[in-house]
Amino acid sequence: MVEMVPMTQAGHTALKEELKKRQSVDRPRIVEAIAEARAHGDLSENAEYHAAKEAQSHNEGRIAELEDQLARSEIIDVSKLSGDTIKFGATVTLIDEDTDKKAVWQIVGESEADAKKGRISITSPLARALIGKKKGSSVEVVAPGGAKAYEVTKVDWK
């Protein structure tokens, strides 16, 4: 059975754009760099050639990864979701019970998680602890930095 990869429309679009760039811009640029390095002669001691081949390997690996994620993607339209129970796509406002610091997180797919933008992966310890909870719930999360307790103050769908 193929395991589906949940993601928002924005995350799906970002993956498609990265794939397109890697196929139509990066791939030809790397092939050109390999050809240019090959023209310099002896390949055994040609650092430019080896660097270009390594870049090609990295790029092709990422292309395969992107194609796989896109093929298994399950796009979830967050704008059509509602309710007060936390699930994929929810934007959750939390208060740290120790420091009273407020944090806002949207629960998204693994490929679109970005802590700096307030997005956490559905597979993260915090998201797993939040799933199924409601506003007013207290949540304890055991993360690599130790146990933390949060109060859910808001569940939003944007």
C-alpha cells in the first residue's frame, strides 16, 4: 500500500516549482559544467569534473525525491476545514505553561515544515501531541529539549 503524503496546496505548489527549476534550470547548467570540465582533459585529477558530477548526483536524487512526494501527495484544502478539534492544517495558538510565552504553529506536511515561518510537521512531537485536542486543553510534549507543557488558547483555519 502506498503511503500518502499530506500537504497543503501551497506546499504542493512549492514542490512543483522546485521540481520544475531543478529539471529545466539546474539540470542543463550541471550538464554544461560537466561538459566544460571534461574538455579540460584528464578526469582522474579534475576537481571541477568531480564537483559537477557530485552536483549532478545531488540534483538527480532531489528530483527523484520530489517526484515521489508529488506522486504520493494528498492535497488537503485547509480553507474547507473547520471545527474546534486540532487536525492537519490547523493553526494553533499555544501558551507555554512555564514561561507564559505565546507561540502560533500551523500543522503541515513534512516537506513544508519551517519553524521560522511557524509551520511544524504533522510528524513532529508537538503536532502529534496536539492532534485531537481542543481549545482550553493542556498538552504535555516530550521533545529532545525535555518535557514542555502548553495550553491551547486558539484553534484557527487559515
